[in-house]
Amino acid sequence: MKKVIIDTNVLVSTLISDSYPATIISEYVFGKRVEVCISEIIYKEYEAVLNRDKFKRFPNFVKNVEIVLTEIYSQSILFEPSQKIDLIADDPDNRFLELAIMSKADFLITGNTNDFTFDTVGQTKIITPKEFCESIN
């Protein structure tokens, strides 16, 4: 089973539109076709970002946040990275790189191609949700 790290922007996209990110969460995460890697700091980022007031305007967003976060937490593998990385100017994104190195995940899935400008970190391939869906099938 492939190990994946899901960037926060993928979760936001999952909850506001029916697109590749939604497919990843519904078919691969909820369908238990991948193992999700998280750390406490990343889970706290998920909670903080997904509970921002600006998202409350989307129908069922608040209710679905709880479902998605509960499901992700319950079936994730928890890691506590020890190596600090400083490759991305937006510092919180470096936490995802640290997790990738520690977990040896197969994929880091992100829609943030502005900050994640390289193809891999360690053995983890950095790909968009569309690339993931097209490559995993």
C-alpha cells in the first residue's frame, strides 16, 4: 500500500469542490487504498486552516471538516520528524518536507506548485492531485 502525505490545500479543495482532491479523499483515503502519514504539527495545521471563518460560506463545510479530520486521524500513521528543513520560504510547508523525510512516504500530494517547485524530497515524489489520480490507477 502506498504511503501519502496530503497537503492542507488538498483538504480545502476536497471540501469546496468535486475534483481530484475529493477523489483522493473519498476513494483512496476513505477507501483505505493508501496509508496517510501525518505528524501532530500537520494535524494541528489541518484543524487551524479548515476552521477558518472564510470557509463557513461553503455548504456543509463545517460538518464535513469534522468527518474528514476524524477519518484521516483515525487511519493515519503518526510520525514525529526530528530533522528540521528550511527549503521553502513559506515555513509551515517545510513541515511537510520533514514528514516526507521521516515517513519515507511514496507521495506528497499538493496543489501548491508555487512553493513546492521540486519533484522529490528524499524518496518522496511531490505531485499534484491530478498527477496522483492519473499515476495510481
